[in-house]
Amino acid sequence: MKTKKYVIAIAIFGGMLFTAQAANLFQTNEDAPKIEKNRIKTPRQL
């Protein structure tokens, strides 16, 4: 029973670490680089 509690605790802790790492990969700040639509030029048809 003691081992089962340790396994559950390690699984929860690992899940928390994975979630924190995944959240850090995404830049949700306003400082994130934005795509400028003006830079992409398409050829005009005649």
C-alpha cells in the first residue's frame, strides 16, 4: 500500500512538471513576435 502511494505521488508530480514545461513552450505574452501581413507580397494579376 505504501508503494502504491509513492507511485501515485510521483505520477502527479511528473504530470505537474510536464504541464509547466508545456506551458512555458508557448509564448502567451504580448511581447511575442507577431506576423506582419504587409511583408508578404503577392503578384498582381493583369
